[in-house]
Amino acid sequence: MVRIAPREARTAEGYDPSGYRWMWLFAMFDLPVETKQLRKAYSRFRKQLLSEGFSMLQYSVYARHCPSEESGEAVRNRVRLSVPDSGQVRLLTVTDRQFGKMEVLYGKNRAPVEEPPQQFMLF
């Protein structure tokens, strides 16, 4: 079955002007690191996130841009397979528009929010 994006989300470049089709997938985790074995499990999980295209936003908070909800679900399923036996992992999906409303605060100064990766802009 082929899903076609709604008319307002389709353009020649694949750009989503509405900001609701593109998604950001967040992985937030608290994993124990008391033993060598637990540290290895933590490291394996973190490396898996990086290999899936996630970037660190804060310690133990990673995010990845997904061009559609379907691709986000595929990434989500792969992350589920790599979750260590102990600790806690939370996955959260937000729209590109919601992500763009995020404020990043450093003391009293505000920093701009991260832009989606440029490779998605080329299609």
C-alpha cells in the first residue's frame, strides 16, 4: 500500500510547508552505569542512537529528524530492539512545527533552535 502525502504537504522538493508531516523523534533515557557490564550496555545503546542518526541535545536526551511518521516508526522499532535490560528509555515524537517552537535557554540568553538536517531539504 502506498501512502501519498496530503496535497498541502507535497511539492516538487518534498518540502512540508505546514510543518506537520516532518517529525522529530526524541530518545530520553536513564541507564545505570555502576558496573563495567552496565557501562558497556549504556555505551552500546548510545552508539546505536548515533548510528541511527540521533544527535545529543542534552545529556541522555537525543533527537533525530524524520521526514515522515512512517520513517519515524521504523527508527522507533529499531531503537526498541537495542534498549538495555536495565534502566528506562522514553521515546517521544513531535512535529517539526512543535520542535520549531522549542526555546533553548542559557541563563538569560536565548539560543536558536537546531535546524533540520540539510540533506532533507534537497529532495
